[in-house]
Amino acid sequence: MKTDVSTNIDDIVQQVMQMEPQPGSPNYETNSRLYDSILDQVTQMMEDLERTFMGILGEFDVHMDQLWLAISNDKEDQLRVAQESFRAILDKYSTQWNRAFQDANDKIHRFESDLARESMQQ
């Protein structure tokens, strides 16, 4: 999962960096405003991901005691419950990440379309 999140973040950063308008290029001012907009949106997404990671760590912390007690008391049934809790946490956040990355990709594609449309108009 760490690799998936890292790969998605790297892909988005690369896409956004490639879209940066160069000074002196046609429609530089308009494209710069559009680019600033996508940067704001991607920054917001990264902040949301950071909050999500903090949420995971907080939820893991709560369940660590449960897991430790199950392991140290050799309680198979409690260990299974603790493992399922961790799995449920990861599934929940994984779904949120997938949605966030899909939203980011959609925004990037809209931005690319806006840039192309602006270039054609001028």
C-alpha cells in the first residue's frame, strides 16, 4: 500500500510539473493562473492525505493495545479480532486514497483541457 500511495503521489507531481507554463510562452498569463489553480488543488489533496495518514496512525495506536494484549495472553480469538480491525482501517483509508487520487487525476485532465482550450482561443 505504501508503494501504491507513493507511486500515485509521484505520478501526480510529475504530471503537474510538466504542465508548468514557461515565461514567454503563448498565453503565459492565462496559463499561469490555471496552473496556480491546479497547484492549489493538488496542495489541498496532499494536506488531505497527510490528515488521512494521521488518522490511520491514531486508529492504529488505539488498536495496538488490543493487539498486544491478544499476543501476550495468547488469545487467538482476540488476535483475529485485532487483525480484522487493522484490515478494516486499511480498507477504509485505501478507499479514501483511491477516491482522492482519482479526483486529482480528473482535475489534472480538466486543467489540461482548459489549457488546450485557452491556447486555441488566443
